[in-house]
Amino acid sequence: MIHVENVSKLYKLGEFNTGTLSHDINRWLHKISRKNDPYEQFAEENDRTQKSSNGYVWSLKDVNFSVKRGEVFGIIGKNGAGKSTLLKLLSKITKPTTGCIRIDGRVASLLEVGTGFHPDLSGRENIFLNGAILGMRKYEIKNRFDEIVDFSGIEKYIDTPVKRYSSGMFVRLAFAVAAHLEPEILIIDEVLAVGDAEFQQKCIGKMQDVSNQKGRTILFVSHNNTAIKRLCTKVMLLEKGKVKEISTPEKVLETYQIVETDAEKGVRNKLPDNTPGYFIDWKLEGLNLADLYSCYSRDKIAISTRFIALQELTRCVYHLLIWDENDNNILHACSTDFGGSEFKITKGEYKFKMDLSLPIKKGKYKLELGLFSSEILVDRWETTTRISVLDSFDQHSVQGLLTVKTHFNYQGVLSLMSTSG
């Protein structure tokens, strides 16, 4: 479905993306003479930590890969690795400087919230507009219209101009359109981070269904390693604009030294860039803890984390998930949104605390912390320091998934025996 061969993309940094008039003329003369760009030899690799000396940078350099029909192909890497640039090339938003891209099929892209939507048109009109862009006939769109609206969950607002939608409503409708209008290739760039946790799970389920049952091809860029592992059949790791590895999700994620590593227990070493706030550490609180990261099953505890707000955040929702990484299952999920309560914070440091008990078997479990503001993801942190759940007893003859608190009692029953003699 997709074949990318020796693809590179050169960018000129600064206010003007091409440089001076003399640069433009020089590049044009080389182009009509079928010579290489004269400034390619001065371009530097895509390393955002280093200052550029000449203003030219390879956003991508000699990228090669192929995607088969029905594959869910994941793309991961640090910020600035070239992921979004690659998706723009595949979506034909821009052209590669060198190399060749061959695509067999109709492409639908979700590179940002509301891609392809006109803000002054209603949700209904935008569904038909997007369908027409994808090359579908009016009757085909009508046949799928009710299904699209039902999946998006915004039927009440379907005749309202989308410029009045929240970011969450925007992405709900955009994903519903892209997933139901049956493109052969679906390209998604972390757009699901805008939706709430329930909608993200719904989208992942839909992508699995589209890929497995209908043979559609999906390219998925995400910083959520759990979603990558759950959804993708093959993953590519980009580093400084170059392909570092292409393999199974487990192998590539092992190679990819996760940015969010803990320098010491519970402490986040690498902090995210370009975000209005972030988590910095976590610990357990309680009366009967073995240590700050270990507790006994069924005991009442609190998971405490510190958060730095770099600006005022409104309509905040705090999420906490506990994963069994062996089975890749969510064992517990809680959110301040469950009770319909949202909160507001100003610039500064905050302590979030969630009280709970863990009726789960002995083992180690992963935490995932998230904070949303106005339905937009502010920060998500998958901790590498695990919660250690200990047994309240020394031995168990049977180990189940849960250790549910139960009560046992017994009583004697008087038996009357008749005797004859």
C-alpha cells in the first residue's frame, strides 16, 4: 500500500523558508539543470538540541520503509524526530526534497484537530465535504451518515457551525468521518490525545476493527507506548530524521529508551517540552506502607503526585490508570471527571492525591497519570517506577487476579440421634 524509498526533506530555518533571492535563483538553476540542491551539502542533521550554523536542516534523511495492506504501522520517536514531517509527505501536503513515495489507495489524514473541516460549515455539511474530498459519491456518504453521527456522539450539535465546537467535539467528528468513509489508508498523528479516555478507547477499538475486518491500512503516530503496543503490528523508530529500527512493537519500544525515565524512584528525569504543565514525581501515602512505592493488597492508600503548572489551566480533569503490563490490561481507572467535577489551577506547584485501595494480587503494576484542560491533553506520564503490591499473608494456596475482602463465620448445628434398645 505504501512504499517510501530514500526520502529526504530539507528545510531552511528562519522567517523565510527559502532564503534570499540569490539562493532561490541558484537553486532554480540547479533544478532545471537536473543537479542536486547546492545547499544540501551544508545541511545539518535534525538535532533540536544543537544550534544551526547555516540555517539548513534535514528534517528527514534517507528514510526507507514499506507498509502492507491491512497493517497498523506505528511511528514513534522524540519530539522533533521527523514524525509529523513524514506524515505530511505521505498526505501530499508537501513534497520530498529527494526520494520517491508510492501510495496505492485513497488516503484520509488526521494530522491535527479538524483537518479538512471548514469552520463556518455545520457538522453535517463538513461530513459531506470530507466525503467529497475523499472521492465518495453523495449517496455513499448518506448511507454512512447516521453511523458517523452516532459514533461521534454529538448528534445534538450536528447542524451547528464547527467553529463553535470544543476541541473534543471537533476531534470526535473528525475521527468519525475519517474512520467511516472507508479510505484505504488512514493516517493519524496523536490526534486522539485531544479526546477523553473513553473516546480514546473507542477509537482504538474502531481502528482495530477497520484494520482486522476491512483490511484497511493505518499509520499511527503516538507518544502513548501502551496504545502503540496494543494497536500496531509493526513499529518504526525515528531518531533525528533517520530510521533507527523497524520491527515488532515490543522490540522497538525496548530499543527506544523512553524519554520519561526515572532517575531515582518515583522521580521523572526527562520533562516534556512545549507543554503548559507536567508531572514531576509520585509516591504512596498511607498508614501501613512497606515503603513509598509498596503497599499491601486491600489496604487503604493514596497515590500522590506533584504537578507544575506553567500557566493558568481551566476545566481540568485528572486521570489515573493502573496497568498490569504482563497482560496489558487496565486493572483500575479513576478520574475526577467521573463525578462531573472539573477544577481550575493557576501557575505554580500542586499536589494531586487520589485515595483508593488495591484489591489485586501480589505483583508490580504500572501507573499512567494524565491531566486534561478543556478536553486537551496537557501531560501524560507512564511511570517506570512500579507500584509493588504485597500479600497480607505469607502463603496462598491459590492466586487469583483479585484479593477481594470477604468475611467467614461458622456455627455448630445440634444433631439429635434416636437410639433404640
